[in-house]
Amino acid sequence: MTKRCKVAVLGATGLVGQRFLQLLESHPWFETSTVTASEGSAGKRYRDAVNWLLETPLPEGAGERVVRRTRPEEVDADFVFSALDSSVAGPIEEEFARSGVPVVSNASAHRMDEDVPLLLADVNPEHVALLPAQQQRREFSTGFLVTNPNCSTVGLVTALKPLDDAFGVEAVSVVTMQAASGAGYPGVSSMELLGNVIPFIAKEEEKLQSEPRKILGRVAKATIEPARIVLTAQVNRVPVVDGHLESVSVKLRRKASVAELEQALSEYVSGPQRAGLPSAPERPVIVRAERDRPQPRLDRMAAGGMAVVVGLIRPCQILDFRFTLLVHNTIRGAAGAALLNAEWLVKKGLLGPRDEISPAQAGNEATLVS
Amino acid sequence: MTKRCKVAVLGATGLVGQRFLQLLESHPWFETSTVTASEGSAGKRYRDAVNWLLETPLPEGAGERVVRRTRPEEVDADFVFSALDSSVAGPIEEEFARSGVPVVSNASAHRMDEDVPLLLADVNPEHVALLPAQQQRREFSTGFLVTNPNCSTVGLVTALKPLDDAFGVEAVSVVTMQAASGAGYPGVSSMELLGNVIPFIAKEEEKLQSEPRKILGRVAKATIEPARIVLTAQVNRVPVVDGHLESVSVKLRRKASVAELEQALSEYVSGPQRAGLPSAPERPVIVRAERDRPQPRLDRMAAGGMAVVVGLIRPCQILDFRFTLLVHNTIRGAAGAALLNAEWLVKKGLLGPRDEISPAQAGNEATLVS
Amino acid sequence: MTKRCKVAVLGATGLVGQRFLQLLESHPWFETSTVTASEGSAGKRYRDAVNWLLETPLPEGAGERVVRRTRPEEVDADFVFSALDSSVAGPIEEEFARSGVPVVSNASAHRMDEDVPLLLADVNPEHVALLPAQQQRREFSTGFLVTNPNCSTVGLVTALKPLDDAFGVEAVSVVTMQAASGAGYPGVSSMELLGNVIPFIAKEEEKLQSEPRKILGRVAKATIEPARIVLTAQVNRVPVVDGHLESVSVKLRRKASVAELEQALSEYVSGPQRAGLPSAPERPVIVRAERDRPQPRLDRMAAGGMAVVVGLIRPCQILDFRFTLLVHNTIRGAAGAALLNAEWLVKKGLLGPRDEISPAQAGNEATLVS
Amino acid sequence: MTKRCKVAVLGATGLVGQRFLQLLESHPWFETSTVTASEGSAGKRYRDAVNWLLETPLPEGAGERVVRRTRPEEVDADFVFSALDSSVAGPIEEEFARSGVPVVSNASAHRMDEDVPLLLADVNPEHVALLPAQQQRREFSTGFLVTNPNCSTVGLVTALKPLDDAFGVEAVSVVTMQAASGAGYPGVSSMELLGNVIPFIAKEEEKLQSEPRKILGRVAKATIEPARIVLTAQVNRVPVVDGHLESVSVKLRRKASVAELEQALSEYVSGPQRAGLPSAPERPVIVRAERDRPQPRLDRMAAGGMAVVVGLIRPCQILDFRFTLLVHNTIRGAAGAALLNAEWLVKKGLLGPRDEISPAQAGNEATLVS
């Protein structure tokens, strides 16, 4: 790639949209060319349309940008990041892809479509192999759809992947304690969450119980054969701003020790690490030895928010092992995951400045899997 | 009982001690005669010795009382409630019992002693049958030791008991989200808990994994045969003042439906309910049908804080059923549990004004079990 | 009054509406006959229309009630409590009054109308004297409008009134730390308030700077001559569920000592106290001597939430005295204030069962002031 | 300075000590040579002695350091930063200075000593002129004592200084909403602060009312003539981790407009800015135009936590102007202030590697004021 990619952020005023702009501010490969939002915000300066809620200042450049409507003809970009609300994302993302623009999406709309990669570049990088068949089946020319998982799923599968590789994962029980930012803005009322825990998040248990099976599945003939893992999830919202904590129990297919689990987790690397991608954490999983970690306030920004932090690995009386994990839900669990996915797509020749890439470059399934 | 019992509260300045005084303020059977605390507080008015942290005012009478040292000779009482710190409670409670004063304790020191009932009056009322043998073995005259479980255990076993009666409980996996008050005062620093979750509470998992087996065990020859239940627990501290929330999965011995579980839970009553004891909730378990309940802020004061609230009962992909429960940790889970235990002991003729009760009245194991 | 008044709660699904239903549940004089809400909720059972957010259970009776639209013809009541949103309350309240139904309102719409009492029954009970002229001027038959102040104003003027009576208040500087419930539901997003303070509440400073002058003003010829007090306010939203805390400085017209202020505040009583009204706190102001009180969590429920708690009275280097006050913003500061106002109106013969009261009974300004 | 200064952090395990180590980790001029703590921690690795509570990881190098006792003979440093608890800091700091080691302290012990600069390098840089006389009077050779103000004072005086320069400040009324970290660790119990506000912080009002008069005073004959400003303060602790918010009213000596205040504040620079010191924020004060800023969560890290953020400047009905300010209490308000002070002392030739600086270099009062 000889020049930077122009990228648009769709749904840029929401919390995940804000994270995209924050992470893109100093990105070496990508530069924000367009921000879009709903009709009510179109035409305003981004600064005036957004209720900026991140702890770093609104990037100067983004603030002055005029917000566009979320339509292909209003967007000038080599590809788009979608931070659209899942209730509207489905047809809009399809429309963009059809117009020739690759869509790297954080929305749930297409995640379980059988021809759409549910991608975490350092967990299942080989799932990009679905793309040629997707383009063919949907009659896309240069466009395509790639999604990343739900925020709580990201934390879970990032920890499960090294264990699955090393020992085989058979069953997983997870109880989550999820942060307010996972619900977006305005999301949960302060009247509901202050000094309280809410044991319900719409559709979250379903996602946690289905997405990992696809992500950890294997590519077979342009589709994904789901992993045979039994999952059960209970989800809770806690009064924390950022950082989902998850208490996990796992049953493994092969015998293992706590030390072997720690080693498998802390030594795990994947394609993005080997390729030295700009947003790839040095290690996707950081294992902490303290008896009281991970904690959301102290650990969510590990590796810039891109590492999943695991602690308290110990035997389980019912399944085999228990541990606690933490994932920064809007970085590793959303915008950062999409960003790393995009970098991986660039690396694989599937994304790039429009005049430097052609559909032909995308190669075929075989080369993408390797 | 023709007159009210005089009771002392040992360790009255702590959070659980405060709850005892709050609950005793208008108790029909018991009246506070003595409050004790550590050496540093002895001799002060209670009002000046305590950092009162409850949302109702310090009871007038208690406030004016002079704090005594925690020694039998300083206490004038028919029996004592112990809210002592578990690190010191062991020998002190034994000393009181040996001096002839029954001890109804919330401390953990003697909970797992084989001759000491780990009692929840509306869960295992028959466990008082251990007392005659305890008095004999420890050579106590009129004194004895009765304990109640750890706060998070109280919530769990109160919900398990109706299920165990109806279907048999084989295995339990629980993840807790526990309130700050469970750590006492000063307990957890605000620097650690504000906007955070801490996945560690000292000795808590061990208690959750051992206490239920004793509580749900059966009396056999003046000892308890533990229930054969496998338990695994993961504990977390959340930024909530009062109310422990627990995400539970259970494996049952007999087939059941969600409706049958709801019925078993919501219809459960025990001795204290049948006897109409003053602190007994109408139903130990309240089942809520909403998809987002129980919640600590909204449900902890159900039945004056004495009911355990259960919701979200649904099948589990790994064990049989999942549900969420809430227990007010310093009422039902501590002071209120001890109070109900004392009422039950009165009902069984084991406690009362000293001139109205004799050791002979305590009867034998056989009558106590019935 | 030989029988109970039938009352409707307008806007019953909001937070203040919920407080009305909670406080009315066991009211000796009033019984809820109708609950109204917006079009979207009309026709549903109240239980299904409301997101109940109070820490006591939804009253059984209210839960089963069918929600009506907020129109006079749908309401069967001797008078109505208005918990309507201020953006819509103005014309609706007027319509009810015009239809013959007295309106006791918590909304801000008519507060500063010169013929509408801005009433706190134990602060300015004589302001009901505006009503005959109001009825005449607006051509109301049996209906009329009475309002209570903004929640933060209620706390402030309740503390200022005894000082104004005793020493004359010349200037007031107040900085508030207001609870989330003051913004209603959903109100402030948890993303904005968790671990944060927001130094802005729309129109709040204006209310704090204008309402006290009317409330502490004197009735003169069917109008209010505003008190000559200079007020300056700065408002902040803090992550607290209920209870507005206010740091106040006052300049008095006459010399006084801290002890005299304490005495004036703690001895203050007014008409509702002398009349023994059911919702009247024994003393409108409770003075605490501790160096760290009042606190929202510990003091908001003083006198059932109907007393204002004052502490930390000490000299001020710029004005004369400083103190800190706390008001339960949705009880004393909203629904409870309206309830006490209604009781006072009953006491003055201005409200009652329709067949027991006639406009003629309302008397004239002279008798109402006394 | 041709090489880096070796610095010791006294009291390194506390919250302010942690901030020192965090800020020193990549400092261009200073490197941590020794960390000290109380007897109980001496001999341990810092990693094992500290309960690290900051959101960035414990610096690798510091973690491996062996903790020393806080005695001059255990410390190898060109100068020391003192994060000692104020209850013990007084004699220890004096002992270090007497042993020849300059002390740059955050503790309150010596702040109001008449020969000790109460320094904020970009507010009153000329106060270093006290040092020659201090050394002479106390018979220090190369050692001396320099202190920085209390955290809430830092925020206040940084905003007052530009106004005092431009318009003269005559009177100040301030109400603070202070973060938990200001109380150190463990500091305030979570039981006291969750969902609550505490209107008391020991000695804080006294500091806010006295320190600004010294800081804004003028150097005259080796002493400080205090500024003639009347100050009144009310302090509150709010459930926020970091960032003190302050609602301020000021009376000025000369007429001014809101625009002129904004200009004076936002254009203010001082010696450290002109000298380009490494820790100096580009502007000590950032003025925000939004109606709801500053906010602790969003603004505390402005300029790396070294800028004071001011907003909501508007007229006051009693004094002249009101505004709200925010200061990061452990960066700008503590460790960062001391660091900038040390940089300024280096710039003035008063600190440096021991073999590059001599007492003679310290110059005299005249050159230090300029």
C-alpha cells in the first residue's frame, strides 16, 4: 500500500462511532474521509452533532467535518466502518457493499449470515476465506461484508481460542458483568444503574451462546462448520463505564493443568501478531497472577485496550477450570476489533486504496486460509 | 414466654452489629440490654463509639447505652447475638457459652464445628437437634452455640432448599456479585470499588462451596451428614451498598419444568412460617416474573429484607436450570437470619428469660427434629 | 370531611408520579381513583405501563388500574395531583381547573403565574389566599391551580424561612449537588453520570434564583410582593439516586449567632404542624450536630423524607453564615410537598369530596391568610 | 544539566507516591533512584509492597526496586520528592534537607512555614526567592524545602492567578466536589461514598482559605506578604475516582466582562511555559465554552492532567462572576505540581546532579524573583 486508505465511519455519533474516530485519529494506514449519522444530524458539524463521551478530546479534524447521511452516494471512501445501530444496519450495509464499498462492521445484523465472516483477526483470521463466495453469491463486485462479534463474545472467544487450540473446548459456562458503554448512548438510565446491577441485556445471552461456535468453527467449502461447544451464558449490567468482566468455567477435551492453561493463553499469537499489524496487541491475552485481577478500572486499557486480561485460573468442581476475563468492550470488543480486522484485510490484499486493489487480488479461498 | 428476653449484641459497632440494633429496636420478644465492642470503644456512649451507616436513624435507646467490653462478666443478658469479627469470635463465643449464656452468632468461627448448628430457621430448623449433644460434649450448662451461614450462602441455600426438597439438587454453579456492606466497615476502599468490580473476596468461595452441604445435610446421631451436592463458586464485589446478586445454575436429580421450579420456590414454607415467628417472611422465597429482576436496589428490601428474591428461571445448556437470586446480605444474610434463629430457639423452648427456662427444657434430639 | 377524597394522578408513570402512588397508598384522607399517562400508555394496566423504579413494591391496587388519557372527561376525582412533564403541563392543568377540578401540581408551568400560589404548606401557607382572585380572574368555578416549587428550591426555602422570620434574609449563595431522580426517567444517561459530576441542569439555576423570592414574599391584594433577597445559584448533578445536597451561604439583616440559627431552624413549625396534618413532619427542619452531616444516603429519609436536614452551620467569611442542607427531592421536594399542600387545602376548606365542598366555602383572602 | 538527576520518592506506596512513579517513568530529566515507605514495607520489592491503583501499569523498573526506609542514609538521590503522609512529613523532610538533600514536597507540614515556598511553578515562580534565606536561617547547606499546595487549592489558585493579574481578586467563595483519590488509600470507605456525598474533609476548608493568600502574595524581604483576598470554602466528597470540581464565585477589584475573563484565563502563561519545561502544560488554564463542562470524567486528563479546566463563566448576583473549574487532584494537584516545581528549580539552577550544582549557584533573592 503506497498511500493511506480513505475510510468512512457510518453511525459516527454513537459511542462506538466515537471510538472509531478516536482510534483512527493517528492511524498509520487509514484516514477518516467521511462521517455519517442519522437524518437529524446530517449537515451539522460533527462537533455540534455529537455528545462526545470519551475521556480523550474530540479529534480536531473530525470535529470540523460535516456529517453526511448514511448513503453510498454521500460517502467518499475506500471502505467503511459500520457503527450503525443493529436495528438499521442490515439493509444499509448491504447497500454499501452492493455499491462496491467493502463494509467492516461492528453491527450484529449480518454476523450470523453464513457467507459473512464473523471475524476476529487474531482468533479466526482464516475466516476471510468466505469472502470470494460471498461476493459471488451476493453478486457484489468490489464490495463485501465482514463483521466482528458482540463485545462480550470478543472477550470470551479470545480466551477460548488458545485453549481450544491446545486442549479442545467442550463446554463453557459464562456469567458476565458488563459495562454501561455496551448499551451505547443514552443506553441505560442512571436511575437504573447507579448502585445497582441489572441481570438482563436484550439478546446478549443468545449472542454469547451462538457467536463463539461460528468464530471457533472451521472453514469448509466456503462456509463455516460450527465448533461443537456447548455454551450457557448469564448476563448482568454493572455500574462501570467501560470494561466487561466475565466469570468463566470451561470443560476441556484433553487433560491439562493450570500451568498449561496459563502458558497456552499467554503465549498465544496469531496472524496479526506475526504480521505486526498496527492495532495488534503484542499478545491477544495477558495473564495476571494476582488473586484479585483482572479488574475493569485497572486492566481495561491493557495494550491500549486491545488485550483480553485473564486471571484467577483455577480448577472447577463441575467443569474443569474456572477463570475471570476482562475485555474493553468498545475497543477490543468493538471499534478496535473492526480496525484490526480491516488491517488484516489490507494485509491479505482485500482492502486498500481503490486504485491499488482490484477484486481479482482478493484471491481465492485457498490462499486466504493459509 | 411471659416477658421479653434481655439480649446483648457483641461487636455492636460494626455493620452487622448496627443491623442487629436496628432490627431489635421494635422487636416484640427481645430487648437490647447490653452492647459490647472492642477495648477502644468501651466506656463510651454507643452514639459516640459508632459510625452509624444505616439509612434509618440510630435507635434512641441504643445511642445512649454505654459500650461494654466483650466479656461475660460485663454482660447482663438471657442470650447474646454475636456480630464479632470472625478473627476473634471463636474463643470469645465459646467463653460466653461456657459461662452459661447461649450464643446466636453471625461469625464464621464455629460454623463448621460438627456439633454446632449452621442454622437458617426456615431452611434447616431441625438442625437445632445438635444442641443437647453439643452441651454435653463441651460441658456447657445452659449455654450453647448456634451460627448462621455466610451472607452469600444464605441467599443460595434459601433458594436451593425448596428445589432440593422437590427435585433433589446434585450440582450448583454460582457466580456472585456482592455488595460493599458484606465487607463490613471500613471494608473495601472507595478507591478500589468506585466504577469497578473486584473478582476476589477472601475465603468467600470456600464458604459458598462448603456451607450449603452442611446446611442441606441431615441430622443423624447428633451430627450432620452433609448433602451430596457438588458446588463451584466464583465471587465478585460490585459497587452496590446492600444486596448480593447471584447467577446460579443447578443440576437436579429428578426431571422438572420451569413452572415446577417456580411453584416449588414460591410455595415453600417451613417451621418459622407455620409458627408465625415475628421475623419470618411470609414466604422465604419470592419469585418475580419480569425479565430483568431481581435487582439489588429494587428488591433487597422485599419482605423487610428477609425474603430471597428469585427471577429469570430458565433452562441451562450445561446443567439443568439457571436463575438469578438476590439476598439482602446484612438482613436476611446476617443479623436478620440470627434474629429468626433466636426466635426459633425460643419457639423450641431453647431460649427465653433465664428464670423461665432451664436446661432440662431443651429436650432431646428427637423432639427437636420434629 | 366525612369520607376520603378521590384523587387522580396525572402523569402517573414518571418518577414523581410513582412517588405520588407510593405516598397515597396508605393515605388516611385521599385515595387514588384514576391514573393517567401519555397516549402510548392509555389502556394498559398501570403495572404494564410503568417502569417502577422505587425501592418499595408497586402498590397492588395501583398496579391493576387501567391507565387513562390525561383529559378531564377520563378522570373521576375530587381533585388531581399533576406530575406532568413541565413541557406539556401548562394547558392541560388549566383545562382541568377550568373543568371544575382543583389541580395540585408539581409541574413548573404555572409556578410563576402571579395568581397561582407557589405553595409549601409549612413555609408559606398563607399564599392560598391567592385562590379566590385566581378563580375570579380565570373564570374558574370550583377548579383552581396550586403549585409547589422546584425540588432544589424546596430544600432551600424550607431552611431559609425560619431564618427569614427570625433574622431577615438579605442574600443567598447556593451550590447544589443534585440526585439523578431529579431528572426523571430516563433522565440522565448512566454513561454521563457514573463516576462523574455534571455542572449543568437546564433552567435549574433560574428556578433557584426566582422561586424563593415568590415563596418568601407576602400576600398583598391578591398578589405576592416578592421578598427582597438576592440569590445566586450554581447547580451540579452528582451520581446519587435520591437526595439533593446544597452548600449555602446567607447574609442576614440582623446579627445572630450560630446557636440562634440552630434554634430558629430546629424550633420552626407552621400551620401544618399545628394542624397535625398527616404528611406534615414534626419539624420541617432537622438540625444535625455532626461535622459530616447531612449526607444523601443517610439523611434523605428523615421524617419519612419530609424533613429538610441542615448541618455544618458556621460563620462565612464573605456573607454571614454557611450551612449544608439536604432535601429528598422526590418526596419533600416533589410529591410529598404536593400532598402536604393538598392536606392544607383540605384543612382550609378548599379541597374535599365534591359533595361536601362548595366554591363558597373557599372563603375570602382574609380568612385564608390567617 | 548534562545528565539526569537521581530522585527518590519518599512515601512511594501511597496514591501520590504512585503518581510520582508513573510520571517519572519517562521523564527526560529525572530518574527514580530510590523508593521509600514505612517500616512495614522496607525490604520488600516495590511490586509486593504497593497496592497499585492507577489505570496504567506499574512501571517495570519501579516494580523491581527494593523499598527503603525513609531515612537520609538509605537514599541515594540528588533530591527527593516527598509524598509522605502529612502527619509524619514535618520532621522527616527537615531531616532530609538538613542532610543536604533538597526536598520537593507535596505534604502539608511545611506549607505555611514563612520561609518555605508554597510553590506552583506557573503561578508564583518567583517564590523560590525564599530559598537562600531559608537555607541561611535553618542552617541548611545544599538542602532546602519547597512545597506545593493542597490539591483543591491548586485548582483554585491556578484559575485565580490570571484573574488577579488582570483584574485583582478581592473575594472568593468556593464549594468543592472532591474525588476519592484526594483521601489517599484506603481513604474513604466504599460504604460511605457509594451513592453518597460527604460534606466534610478534615482541614480542607482551612487549607483552601489560607493557602491561596500565601501563593498569590508577593515576595518582600525574604518573606511573603499575603494577598489581601477574603476566601470562604465549603468542601464535599463525591463518588468520583479522580478530579476535583469546584463551583467558584469571585469579586474583582476592577470591572471586567465575561469575555475579558475568558481571555485572561485562556491566554495566561508563566515562567514554565516560556521555558518550555517538560511537564508544563501549554496553557495552565483551558477554558471550555460548552454549557455543561468541565466534568471530572471527561476533562481531568486535559493536557495530561496538568491543565485546570474552567467553564461556565457568568455573572454572579452577589459577587461579580461565577465559574466552575476542574483539577486532576493527584496530577496537577499533587505529584505533577511537585514535578513541575522541580523542573523550575532545575531551570533556576537550584536543583541538578549533585556534581553539577553547588549552593553558591543558588544565587540570591534578586535573581530568583526575576
